[in-house]
Amino acid sequence: MAMLTSVLTVFIAISAVTANVPTLKLHDGHDIPALALGTWLGFNSKGRVEPTADEVERAVSWAIDAGYRHIDTAFIYKVEDQVGRALAAKVAQGVKREDLFITTKLWNDKHAQSAVVPALRQSLASLGLEYVDLYLIHWPVAKFQSNGTYDYTDYVETWRGMMEAKSLGLTRSIGVSNFNQQQIDRILEQGLEKPTVLQVEINLNLQQPELLAYCARQDIRVMGYTPFGSLFYHKAQETAPPPRVDDPALVEIANKYNKTVPQVALRYLVELGVIPIPKSLTKSRIEQNLQVFDFSLSAAERELLRRFDRGYRTIPQYKWLDHPYYPFEKKNQDE
């Protein structure tokens, strides 16, 4: 009896942190989990955060244990190898590859149509996979990585390379990241395959309702990176608008549902139809970020959250402002 009690205790403890994530249907017939673990480490006061030997590997392992089945990465993140080691270990432990959804992205120095398939093969080698579930053009802007100068390759030609990668079975679905509506329209006007997914920044300060409505009309799923925006004081720029994580109205909503403010922010994106991509290297936060499918916000609460939209980008990429394919509003970078 004591042994049975011990086993039940362990089972309950595991169940408490394991969540079932719903899936959404892509227009090509594949299913995509409605929340993903992000693996981009971002920036700190010293610049870009460089990965260590195994921190992302551990995060991916914890995420899969918690119930994540969608992992989002990219060549430029320099962590595809860590993601691959974690995936291999979990598959060896019994997780089915077909139950996992892996997204990675083509970097800007591989936009030539002939370069797309070799770039994906390189990512697959790092990931230790025969295919990815979703391959995205990371940015419409091309540049030579060696010296930083612009490459004016037309992203329509890049898209033809993406279609070839799909036809070869190297990816199940293809999509774009950081494209605007006009750029997607231009792909469609060429009579080419419609992207299944658009990945863009979406958070309380940047809700992009017109773009979301466009994607809904086109049956294109939206993945939202930087879903917490400027919630956290240590990550917010001085010019970033509110709210912060201690905003009284947000705290009141969180307390009502016995959730955290970040969980409320993620839930709001889910209810907008967005697939959030929260990133964390902390086991408890990785688990918490998945616990957003067991409550719903009221209409009044959604309206309150809607009012935080300021069109404020945390990642405007002003360094590419003068490129003809720069995708965002060309605001003054001093604003």
C-alpha cells in the first residue's frame, strides 16, 4: 500500500505540470499546436545573448516533459544543435517524432532560390531530423552575412526555394516571418503556394488587429513572438509604454483566475487566435507558460487588455530601415 501511495503521489505531481495543448488546423491539412516554446535568447545590456553549452537543451527537455509539443527555433539562434539533442533524448525515451512539431527558419544570407534547400539541409543536420514541420523565411530582407551589405534578392524567388524544400519532403509546411500584408499579397499575386503561417511580434503593446484580420481572411495562422512585450521591468526599454507585470488591473485579473500576469497575457493572445511563443530557461516558468488553456477571459477583461495596444515594437530592426523590403512602418527611430 505504501508503494502504491508513493506511485500515485509521483503520478499526481507529474500530472500537475503536464498540460494538453490543443491544436489548430493549417490550410494544408497539418495540425499545429496552439503554443510553442521559443528558443531565441534575445538581448541584454551587453548585446546579443550567446548560448552556452546546454541551457536550451535543458529547456526543451523540460518543455516536452511539461506537455509542449511545438518547439520554435532558427538557424540564426545558434541553438539548433541543442534543440536536436533534446529531441533525440526524448524520442529515445518514447516520445513519438510524429507528435512533435518543430519550426525553424531560413536566415537572411540564404535568400537565393538555389540556397534554400541546402540551408534547410544544414538545419536538419543540426537538429538531427529528416524533416521539420514548418520552415519559415525569417525576414523578407536579404543581406550578405559576411560583410553586412544588402542583398536585393526578391523574396518571391526565396519563396520558390521554400516550395522546392516542401516538395522534397524536407518540411511539411512553409510560411513566412516578419512579412507585412502587402508582401504576402505579392506572393499570392504570383500564383504561388499560400504561406500556412505568419510569425510576427504580438503582445499587449503590439496587437496588430488589421494584420490578424487579414490572416484570418486568408486562413493563415499567426504565431506571436515576444508575447510578453515590455511586461518585465528588466527587459523593458525606458520608452516602452505600460503595462508592467505589477499593473493593478492585470494583477486583479490574474488573482481572479489564480494565474500570473504573464499567463493572462498569453491567454489573451490565445483568444486573439495567435499561437504564442514564450521563451524561458527556467523550469517552473516553462511549466507555467503552458497552463493557459484552462480558463477564459471575459469580454470586459479582453477590452481592458485591448486598450494597451500602442503599436509599439520591441524589435523594429531599424538597421534595415532603408532596405526596399523592410516590412514595418518607417517611423523615426528616435520616436
